[in-house]
Amino acid sequence: MQRYEVVVIGAGVAGSFTALLSALSGFRTCLIESSTYPNGATSLSGGVVTRMMDNYIDRELASISIDLIEKYVSEDCIHRGYVCVESYRYAEKDLEKFREYIPDLLLLDADEVRSRWEYIKLYDNEAALFAPSDLTLNPSEMLRDLWEKVLDAGCELMAGKRVDKVDVDVDRVVRLGTQAGDYIRGENFVFCAGPWNIVLLKHIGIDWNMWLLGVPIFKFKVISQSDLVGVWDEYVYSYWRPEDSFLIGGVYDAFSIDSPEKAFIDPSQENINNVLEGFRYRFNFMEWELVDGWCGPISISRDYRPIYGCVDGFSNLYIIDGLGGRGLMRGPALAYKLVTEYLSK
Ligand SMILES: Cc1cc2nc3c(=O)[nH]c(=O)nc-3n(C[C@H](O)[C@H](O)[C@H](O)COP(=O)(O)OP(=O)(O)OC[C@H]3O[C@@H](n4cnc5c(N)ncnc54)[C@H](O)[C@@H]3O)c2cc1C
């Protein structure tokens, strides 16, 4: 039986980057994923990767994540530029705060915004911060691309295998079992199953205390005379990613769930009404149509901070979790930190 130095469970953004960086660091690595195609929170997400965030820890993580995405993810999955609309007063303050992380950040007034993107509505006293080097991504395409890079780096990818057994000897995980009957032995194990970490940790008697939420998101087909750009609307808390002639995004409208599977439902009529309100508030397209909507799970720690490191009571079990609604901004950076600070020590 093959014995790996690092076994990663879950091939979302956190697990895919962890496996890639582990394999590139020279560790014999295996990545186990229950689906055969991108199907977790990452693939359902909005794809926004901006450093324009309220707390400096997230700004720092997003900066590292953007560097990693630029380095490892194919250009075809990436769209550059992100606009944050807010009151002029806050925009002036945020310009100072964010510039440390985003040297090319620009403050645009309503006329400048209109001349670049005629479909974005700005109201009295509003302005926009424009970060040309912030990113939006097609998250499923990014994962497909990363899975190829993971294989190229010499990592074994076991897709379509759900881990449902975790064997422990005192303070060490010794092997995993899958529903299909495989056993995987390793020296170090990293749980990157996002909202499913709760389920995995239950196998070893740990009651992992996270909030689980379901989040709706929508796809609008739009017609515009100007190019589409990613947009964050500080007033109604909506976020948007461009993809061809579509805008994908939503308003923050989460609902509480007690298991990740319960997030996989259609958005409610109330969710639809809320997103229509947010969309109409900020945009002025020549023509538009709501064409799709879905929901996905996120997990949030009790203090809202992301979690990475060794699981208490275990010497060779590590975890990345609590990425919340910011997993694309936090996940690659935490994978890098886990590999360099824990696995490579
Ligand atoms: C609607 C929505 C919009 C969002 N928009 C954004 C955004 O714009 N920007 C942003 O930064 N973040 C956004 N997020 C948050 C982001 O998607 C998550 O924080 C992030 O994807 C979590 O990544 P992960 O790798 O931890 O989990 P996941 O992507 O869920 O990956 C976990 C993987 O583990 C696998 N798995 C689970 N159990 C097992 C098992 N037993 N055995 C093997 N494999 C298993 C799953 O199949 C899954 O592929 C959004 C989330 C949602 C739901």
C-alpha cells in the first residue's frame, strides 16, 4: 500500500492549493475528492478576489492569494479589475487604507465611472475605488485548471472517492478509508473539506463548532455598450463578477443550515426579490434578464476568523476552515501558510 507524506482531503480552493504547494515542495502528496468534477463551495461561489476589505488580516491574505493565483492559475480563468462603490467620504478614507496593498488603486468620481462603465449608477455623494489588479475568477474553471497542475506536480488525485473512515492511533491519524473501499496511509493529513470538515471530524469524535450558512447567488444576462467589470456595492452589500455577457453575484442574504447538503437548494422568492432590488439599485443596463440562481454552503468560525493549523490533540492532523464568504481571497494564502509553517518545518 502506497504511503504518502501528505494526504489532503477536499479539492476546493483550500485543498487544491494545499496539494499543489505540498507537491511542489517535494512531498509525496495525495489529494482525495468525493466528486469527479468541481462541486463544493468553491465551484458555486462568486469568484471575487479583492483586497478592498475591512480588516487588515483579510487584506494581507488576499494579497498573498492574488500572487498565488497569478502564479499558478491559467490566464483564461482570470478577469482583472474590481470596482468598489461607496460614499465619497468613505472612499477617500479607504483609498489611504487600501493603497498600502493596492498600489494602482484609483478614486473615481461619478462622471469618471460613467465614462468607463455607463451601466453603473452612482448616486449623490458616491464615488468608486477601482483596483485594476484585483481579480474575479471563473471558480470551476480555476479548479479544473488547478487539478491539472496538481497532477503535473506529481500529486496523486483520487477524484470520486468520499472519505468515510478515519483511523487513529493515540494522537495520530494513521489511515483513511473511502466509501469505495480504498485505504490511504500517510504521515500527515490535511482536512480541507470546507463545510464538510464537521462531518469528517465527527468520525474522530470531534464536535467542530462552526456556523454553516447557505448562500444564494444569481446569474444575469446583460447588454451593455461598455466592458463589464467586477463590482462591490457597499450600500446594498452586493458583489458581481463579469463573465462574457453575464454578471454573476448577489446580495448578502444567507440562511442558517445544520448540514452542508441543505445548502443545495434553489433560491427562495424572497432571495430573488432581494437580488433584483440590489441589481436594479446599482445597474442601468440597456437590457437584462435574470437567467439562473443557485445556493451553496459556507462555514464560519465563532470569531469569524479563518482557521489553519494543527487540530488540537493530534500531532499529524491539520485543517483549513472558516473561509466564510471570502474563501477565494483567504484559501490560497492559508494553503501557503500551512505548507510553509507546518508541513515544511
Ligand atoms: C454563493 C457563494 C458565493 C461566494 N462568493 C465568494 C466570492 O466571490 N469570493 C470569495 O472569496 N468567496 C466566496 N464564497 C466563499 C467561498 O466559496 C468559500 O469560502 C470557499 O470556496 C471554501 O473553500 P474550501 O476549499 O474550504 O471548501 P470547498 O470548496 O467546499 O471544498 C471542499 C471539498 O471537499 C470535498 N469533500 C467534502 N467531504 C469530503 C469527503 N468526505 N471526502 C472527500 N472529499 C470531500 C467537497 O466535495 C469539496 O469539493 C462564496 C460562497 C458561496 C456559497
